[in-house]
Amino acid sequence: MNSGLTDPAFWSRLQFAFTITYHYLFPQLTMGLAWFLVYWKWRALKTGEEKYNQAARFWAKIFGLNFAVGVVTGIPMEFQFGTNWADFSRYSGGVIGQTLAMEGMFAFFLESAFIGALIWGEKRLGPRAHFLAAIAVATGSWLSGYFILVTNAFMQHPVGYTVAPDGSLAIASVSAFLLNPWVIVQFAHNQTAAVVTGAFVITAVGAFYALRGLHPTQTQLYLRAGTLVGLIASLLVAFPTGDQQAKMVGDHQPVTLAAMEGKFVGGPMAGVALIGQPNVAKQRLDNPIEVPGALSFLAYGTFQSYVHGLNEYPQDTWPDNLELLYYAFHIMITLGTIFILLMGYATFEVWRGALPSNRWLLWVLMLAFPFPYIANTLGWMTAELGRQPWLIYGLFHTRDGYSKVVSNGDTIFTLIGFTGLYFVLGLLFLFLVGREISHGPDEEVVASRGEEPFL
Amino acid sequence: MIETWYGVVSFLLIVYVVLDGRNFGVGMLHWLVARNPEERRQVVAAIGPLWSWHEVWLVAFGGTLLAAFPKLMASAFSGYYLALFLILWCLLLRGMALEVGGHIPDRMWQGFWDFVFVVSSFLLAVLFGAAGGNMARGVPLDADQNFSMAFFTDFGVRGNVGLLDWYTVSVALFAVVMLAAHGATYLTLKTDGPVHDRSESYAKWLWLIAVPFLLIISVETWFVRPNLSGHGFNNPFFWLGMIVIVVSGCLLFSGFLRKNEMRAFLGSTFLLAGMLATGAAAIFPVMLFSTLAPENSLTAYSVASGPGSLFMASLWWPVAFVLTGAYFIFISRRYYGKVSIKRDNQGFY
């Protein structure tokens, strides 16, 4: 019923899923790059070496393109709460509207005020103020992420609310709402994952230049920073943040944990499946190869811990797309593990000075950059599919949230529109970023664009 | 409390329309005031990278509306469904045109994005104008606080209305003229050379049309919503808005007469803001009027969040607003002054 093609909730879900997935390809890179820019501007300020400014200048241009696409694809997200999820907005707007408004007022104003200064204002501002602009942009982009994640954390694990006389939700405790234990873990996990994306993209560009023998000074800078930060961030994504995230799911959404792992039957010594396809009809994993006890240990601390199985819950409380949830989670974990190994090896090669001659590894690093995007997307799919069938976990069903007055035809039309627009936008973005990368960082001391435009 | 939040939400929307409205105006006049590629870059540079900062006011409006008046956002946005997505798509295209149009110094590339800029700006002025007309006229809200509207029905203003009728179309046309006049006034202040001279003469003509047009729209509105003025006369903000309109009208007039461009621009800005504020005060407390039955109308009191949520928002909102003011000062100091072809044609914009 829930995924039937005649179900209005299905089309609104599909549209939201598509537009948010597409949108988040861009902010994850800006959030991932932001602190690299701050770091290079800081190094430039301290050492006075021009190469750091060149790196910051080059990546600020990539950042700017990402920021622009992030802005134009982000605005429809906020409006879809009203257009497609009217009953959800009626029910919870007094709570989730707070953080959406805060994102605009605190974070987005900050970021958009200083982004122009960061990209075009180097000469006019002077090195110190330009460094501060980089900090302002980085702070704005991460604050933005925080407020959006508070909103999501409330939907995953509602706290600090009260039910008003008319049945809608209202804020009861500001601090409980903003410092939801869920958001602390989720923010750490999500932000380190964004840094992984940033590190992989910087490494990939470095590897491309290294293979071509271009821009040697910059190449060295990108490869060193990219691989080391990539290794640290990949480790942090898995432990402690990913580990804590899974424990949080185990504590508050046990049925979701069971679905993520394809645990149809509960018990102690629950294993983590390395291989195995969930078969919902027969309620089992096909040809499972498991690490025994691993799930019990990871989720609850001992090998003997009891892990709940799906059979303990009525089927209408299971996440409604169990297979997709299972694969999203497992492929994310697999990719995360590969990131640690790849970046560990690359960091080792950098350390012993062998990376420039290791062409195989450079090729792999160059081609690896899409995978953190995939892992980030799968992580969000795990979070959002795992929350089903609830819009707000335990409080409000997804099937109750959509706009009753919007016909399927309207939603299908706008979904087609978004698909077409975003396809063209994607081509345009790739073309422009490709152009910047092939143009490369400016080697001369002053940017070749001549006098800074007077805006 | 609810009255204050009605004011805050109106304020955010008004600031957005005043700031981005001038960009729509600039966009509509783009081909008329700029006759060669250099001049076109100059016009785009007059907006500069600020468009995203202007759009944040729309984001802030959307978020604050959801926090303070969730039931209004739910009813209005789902009811205006297709129209709202057309606005979002035009904003997307307009943003991309401004952002990437100057990236490649090539005539085909820039010509294409200039086209996108002009068309999306025009459509945005029409769509926002029609939306404003719909707010004033009302929508077919049923007893469940829902409505879903066709693009057009019988072009009448009562009962089962559509998005477009004779009234909302005339408001949309007025928005085109008004925002074009506002944009031309901005370009007069912000540019030099031939673009400046052309903008100045367009601005004069457009204002000469806009002012009588405003009177026509007022009379129409009085016909479409006869009881509006009754509401408005008892609201001090209505009179405050009226005073702002008159004073800024004088500023505008004397600004053009004395060639004081800043004065004319301030007049134009506050005239637009005063008009919208007067409208917001006149409809209060009804936020969305029902053309089917007045008792179905959504008032600020019936759609507001609970007191707890409004109280929380009152704690953080002023802090955020002060910070925003600080960024505004930073931005306007940095971008103060005219843009000219000579200095600006080497950059991205």
C-alpha cells in the first residue's frame, strides 16, 4: 500500500527523496572543503608562502560553484514542507520550523554574506580579513548543517516537545530540543563524512595533476592534505561516530536496527552479515555469511547481548522498504571500510615519499572521488528509510503527513520538472567544475583575472 | 505575541520583495538598458554576487512562517502548489544565470544566460504579482482550511476562483511595471555611462505609469474586498504605511528632479515597502481570505503556533536579527558605489 503507484504519499516521498539527495551532493562538498580553506588561509597568514593562497583561491572557486547550486537546489527543500507535506507542517511546524528559520537567520545569512568576500575579495579585504571571511563561511556552512540535523534528529528521536490543546506539537524545552542526544552523534557522524568527501575530492584533483605532471607544488599540497585528512576523517566516521550512531539506533529504534541488519529472528550472539540477501517473503537472509556475535557486541556492548528480531514487532511497524534499507546500510559500511584502507595506504605512501611514482594508486585515488558521495547518500537513506513508517518516530505516520489537496498528477508533473532541471544543472555544474580543474590553480602570484571586479 | 509575529513575517517578506524585486526589475530591463556585451556585464555586476544574500530573506521568511504560522504555510503552499514550483524553478534559473553567466567570456554563452536572466526575471515579477493579487483577493478555502486552485476558471473574483482572473492579472502587470521602475531606479544609482542614462529615462517613464496604476489597483482592491478598508482604518500600521508611501513618493519625485540618485532610490525602496506594509496591515488579522465563505478564512490567531513555540522564537530571533544587521553593514560598505564598464569587465561579473 505504502509504495503503490496510486498512493499520493509515495510520489511526495519520491520527490522529496530525489530533491534532497541531489541537493545534498553540493553542501557535503562545501562543508567538507570549508575547513581546508580556513587551514590554507591560516598557513598563508603564518608562513607568508604564496602556494597556500593559490590553493585557497583555487578551491574557493570550486566552493563557489558548489555553493551556488546548493542555494538554488536548497530553497525548494524548505518550501516542500508546505507544498507536499502540509499535514506534517500543520502538526509539527511549531517545532521543526524553529530550526529551519534558525538555519536561515543564523547560518545562511552568515555564509552568503561572506562567500562573495571569500571568492572575490582577497585584495580588497587584505590577508587577515580574508582569513576571517573563510572562517565565517566555514562556520556558516557547518551551523547550517547543525540546524538541519536538529530538525532531522527531532524526527528520528523527538525530545523537548509538548502536545498543544489542538493536537499539534509545540516546544517545551529549548535546550532539550537543540541538544538532542541524537543530534550530537548525528552531527559528528555527518560532518566527518562530509570531510571525507572533501578530502577525496581534493586528493582526486591532486592525483589528476600528478598523473599529468601539472602544477607540482599544488599537487603535493593537495595530496598530502587530502590523504591525511581523508584517513583521519574516514576513521572518525567509523569510530566513534558511526559506532555511536548505530548504538543510538539500537537503543531508540530497535526495529530499525533489526531491519538494517536483516535480523528476522532475535537472540543473543547476533551476527553481522558480510554476505546475504534479505528475503522478506521467507523472512530470512539468503546464503548468509556472518561474523557471529558482532552485532550484539557493536550495538549493546557484549557478545551475549540480546538483539531484537523483526519477528518481535508487528509487520506494519517495520521500515517499509526493508531491502533498500539493508543494502544502503551494508554498502555504506563496506565503502567506509574501503576508504580507511585506501587512505591508510595512500598516507603511508605519502609518508615514505613514494606516492608520486605509484601511478596505480594515483589512478585509484583519482577515480575514487564519487564513492564518498555514494556513501554519504546511502547513509542518509539508512537514516530516512530506517525511520519509516514514521515521519516523527513514534508520533506521526508518514502516510498522515502528505498534502491531501495536491493530486498525484501535480506531484508527478513537478517531479518530472525537477528531474529535467536537475539533469541540465548537473551537466552544467560538471562542465564548469571540469573547466576550473583543467584551467588549474593560478601559478603566478596575482590571480590572472586582472583587477578584482568592483561589485 | 501573535501580532508581533505577523509583523515579523510580513517584514521578512517585504524585505525580500524590496531586495530581490529590484533584481527582477533589473532583469526585465536588461536588454533595454544594455545594448552590448560590455554593458550587459555591467548590469549584471550591479547585482553582483548579492542575489544569494537576497534569496536568504526568502528562506528566512519560509522558515519563520513555518515556525510561527504552520497552518497557514500548510494551506497556502499546498494550495498554490504548481504556481509555487514555477516560482522556485524560475528562481533556480535566475540564480544560475547570474552565477554562471559571466564564467566564460564568450558571446554565445553570455547571450544565452542573458536570455535566461531576462525571461526568468519577467516570469518572477508576474508570478509574485499574481501571488500578491491572490493574497488580496482570497482563495477558495473550504471548511477544512484547504484549497486547491486551477490556473484559471471564469476569470471572476468571487466563489470558485482560479489563480488568474482579471484582478490578479492586473496586479501581476502592476508588479511588472512597479518592479521594473524600482530596478531602473536602482540601475540609475548603481551604474554610469550609457546604461545609467537609459535607466534614468526608463525609470521616469515607468514611474509615470506606476503611480496612476497604483491608484487603479487600489480602487480594484476596494471593489474585490470591500471590507478591507474597514479593517485597515482601525489599524495604526495602515496609516503608518500610508505616511511612508506619501513621504517616499515625495522623496522619489524630488530625487529625480534634483538628480539625487540615492534619494530617488530610497524613495523607490520605501514606496514599495510602504505599499506592501499597508497591504499587510489592511488584511490583518485575516491571512488568507476565503472566497467561498468568510468563516473559512484563516486568521493569524487561528493558524499561529502555540505560545511555547512563539516564545522560544522570540528568544533567539532578535539575536539573529542583530547579527544579520551586522552582516548587512559589512556587505553594503563593501559594495557601495557605482559599477562601471572600465573597471569591471575583467571579473566574473
